[in-house]
Amino acid sequence: MRLAAPAPTGGDIGGVAACGTFRFFSPAAFILIHAGVRSRGSPVTRTSGAPMKAACAVFASHPLKASFLTTFSELGLAPGLLAAIRAEGYETPTAIQAAAIPAVLAGRDLLGVAQTGTGKTAAFALPILHSLAQGGRRPAGRRACRALVLSPTRELAQQIAASFRTYGARSGVSVAVFVGGVKYGPQMRAVAGGVDVLVATPGRLIDHLGQGALRLDETEVFVLDEADQMLDLGFLEPIRKIVHKLPARRQNLFFSATMPDSIAALAREILEDPAEVRVAAQSTTVERVDQRVIHIEADRKRDLLLDLLSPRAVSRAMVFTRTKRGADRLAKFLSAAGLDVAAIHGDKSQGQRERALGAFRAGQAKALIATDIAARGIDVEAVSHVFNYELPNVPEAYVHRIGRTARAGAAGTAITLCDRAEIGLLRDIEKLTRLSIPAEDMRADRSAPARPPAGENKGKKKTRRRRGAPARDAARAAVASPSQPQPGGAGRRNDRKRGAPGGREWRPTL
Ligand code: AMP
């Protein structure tokens, strides 16, 4: 996939001496600040406990616009890498690449606040590959790796490894992947003689460390990707354990889509005097995604979804459910209705996950039914639509889900099916994204408001924000507004064929 990175706009704004490394050409896009990130001393890596110096921070207001260095060659990358970049068809560095590559090449630690889709993999892969090739390629020692990249999911790990292999094709670097769900033997053999780049998920990496199949004492660069998802998945302690095995002298690159306090604290533990690069505002919804909400009863969602998935304009869709069982049930229903779909979630074997993703990428499956495991990181070209069959419990997940479409400058549509019990979750999303998402009311019973009056919602807010609250909310909502039998009522398969809940003529606006 290629991002449409526009040409730089010109006009040096100066005032960048504090950073030294960077040249700025786009005053509208970049603001230089001193973030003043301070270390409290890391229980893991620091021995001195000395405060970090003020961090050098670069904020880019838009991830794809604003490339302030004209070409990749101006970044000083090795000829082999430049050739690989040309072969990929990249013309100019994206904002995060232009800001991060010089800092990483200069040996700085890096704090990158950026989502996938911004070109962040190349932002760390290219300078790492460059540095590994410096001074003639020094081979890694037995069972050691020179660069370690931690990824929260197996799919993202494979994707990152593929990027290293692509960009490093002319540099002769070796790349290995450690992920769960597959045999240990081939992974052990891949690092037995040492490897340049190891991309791993935390659990499997710790298994290998425990078995003595891997040493981290020669690792020069450590990358923590998608740190916020790592913490969501409960990887904080495994990460600390891994970091503890790394040599004190190393370069750290830390990426996260969002920067809540818990992530900032982890960044302080790991990073030393980092350059800071932010691409787009925290939790900003992808601007190009055309977003809509359809209010609908829970038990009529699947028929509506089948309608919505059927038109040709829906060429490649991702459908998000809240639970693994829900994903399986929905996939079964859609398959029985004649749609080619695949499902991916954490209970599937690695083989099943790879096959599902492969079928979706190849266009053999029109829709991929997924839990939030696939909401981040996965880079599939030309996803035309994202459907939120159920709203996520955590509002940030909405931003990640809809970010699967409208990638690489393309357009995309995100449609959220919202039942009454989920209205609080919708409110939370609108609050986070500071958007009022255009809504259609498709409920059979439209006598009750789709959105409860503000007062009613206020009273429930605290409950909704607690984990596990939606089920309780559902029960409350059902009590507050018992469903009434309607003409053409909920759950009747034929409604769909007649095309109009409650007899209304309706065609999905795709
Ligand atoms: P990432 O944010 O790393 O997931 O990258 C998103 C997509 O952008 C990938 O498909 C990359 O191949 C692509 N990409 C990365 N850098 C560039 C660039 N400078 N120009 C065009 N496309 C890029």
C-alpha cells in the first residue's frame, strides 16, 4: 500500500536549534515544543535515576500531509534502502518518517505517538536497517538479536517482519519472527546462529527466553510498538520482564496510538532523553471516513447487516463484534445467507487466523468478521467499509476500528449499528472524537427516542463507564423501555426482504 504523501510546502520557520536534527518547511503542520518529559528513574533500566532532559518534540497536525524533507535521500539513508523505498513506490517521507528517521539515525531514543496507517513501521524499520548495516555488517552472536521489535498481536508482528524483509532486501539482513500458536522448533533454529532483527509477541518471546533459546544481552535497539494495545492486553509485566533482560546501553523506540498516564509512565521507565514525535492529535478520528450510526434493535442487527453487506459498493468490509462467540455466530449466519466471509479472533488457531486474513486480503472473503484483536495494526488495502455490529466497550477502540478503512488516502465508510443498550457507549465515542455522528433511525418502534434525553443519560454515565457495564445497562434499558410488539416487528427475516422495517421504504445509503 502507498500513502499519498504530498510535496513539501516550503518556507522555513526556523527556531529549531533546540532540536538540531530537524529542518522545518511547513509552519502550518509542525509546532516545535519542549515537552519536558521527566524520568522518575526506572526500576527496570536506569541506574542513575537522573531526570531526563527536556524532550525534543515534533507535532504534526496531519499524518499524511506535511512532509518537510523533500526526499528520502535527504534523510541520509543507505543506497540499498533508497532502492527498496523506490521499488515500493514511496516518493516522499510521511510526517512521522521525516521527523523520526533523523532522530533515530542520530542515536536518540524516540517516543512516537502515532497510529498505524501513518507509515510508522518504515519510520523505525528504515533507520534500524541503516544502522545495522553501518561499518560492515556485524553478525549477531549465537542465540542473540541485534534489534528486537515487540508487537501486541501475531498479525502485526508478521506484518512488521514483512516490512523489514522488504526494505532490507538489498542489505542482506536476517529477520525472524516469534509468535504464539505455531511450533517452537523452527523459531529456535531461526535464531540459533544469531539474527539481525527479531519481531516478537511478548508471551512467546518469554517462553524462548525461559528455554534459553534466546539471549537479549547483545540487543542494540529495542522497539515497543502499539504500547497502548500492549497494556490493554495485559502485557505490562511481560514487557518489564523483557526489558530487564536487555543491556542497559541500548536505543529505545516507543510507539503508541494514544498516551494516557499509564503509557506515559511506561515510556518514562524505558526511554532516556527521547525525541518526541506526535502525528495527529491523540484519539482523533480518521478524517476521511464517512461515519454513520443506524439505531436498530439488537435482534434485527444481523438482517440489517446482511442488507448492508450485499451491494457491490461494499467491496471489502470489516465487521467488528464485541465477543469471539458473537463473531463466530455472525460469520455462520452470513455464510448461511450466501456471503463469503471469514472470521478472526483470539480463540482461532494461528493457521485459521492466517487463512482468514489471507482470504480477506486476496478478495476471496468479502467480509472479515473480527473482534478488536484486528482493530489495530492490520494493514489490508482498500477496505471500503467498516461495520460496528456491536459498539466497543472502550471508546478508543472505535477510532482504531474505523481506521481500518480510508487508508492510504482512500475514501471509506464506517457504519455503526447501535441498539438502545449501547447508546451510552455511542455517547462516549462522540465525546472522545468530538463528533456528532449522523444517525438514521431504523428501529421498528420509533415512538421512543433513539437517544435518551440528556438527563436520563447523565444518570447512567458512571455505570456505563465501568467495565462489564453494558450487559447491566441492557437489562436496565429493557426495564426502562420494554419492547412492544410492532407491525413487521423485530427479528422477522422477511422484514429484510420487504426492505423496510415497520413498512418504511429504505435502502442503505452506501
Ligand atoms: P504503517 O503505518 O506502517 O502501517 O504504514 C501504512 C502503509 O503506508 C503501508 O502500507 C506502507 O507500505 C505505506 N507507506 C509507508 N511509508 C510510505 C511513504 N513514505 N509513502 C507512501 N506509502 C508509505
